[in-house]
Amino acid sequence: MLVALEALRDEPGQVAFEIEVLDVDTDPLLEQRYDELVPVLADACGNELCHYFLDAVKVREYLSAFR
């Protein structure tokens, strides 16, 4: 998912965003919350956008709100 997300970030005209990678297994609260849903993509507020694979359509839609 990370490679696909980085490719999305590099698309021309895309809203700039940062990527923070967290190891869910090192945080008991994150491990309890996400368990088998890893990898997961969430925004800074914890809103989940997708699991397992990047849903590029959903992420583009989400990012369009910041234009």
C-alpha cells in the first residue's frame, strides 16, 4: 500500500500530503483497534480510508476536499 500511496502522491496536480508509517504491533491500542486490518490507511484524525490495498478512488475523493 505504501508504494501505491507514494505513487498517488507524485501524480501531477495532486494535493500535497505527508505519509506517516506506524508499526501497529508496537502500540497495544493500535493493535487492538486494527488487529487483522493491517495495512490500514487513516487520516490524521483516525478516520479509516482503506485496508489491505490502496483504494485510490476513495483517497483521491478524500483529498479533493482539500483543494
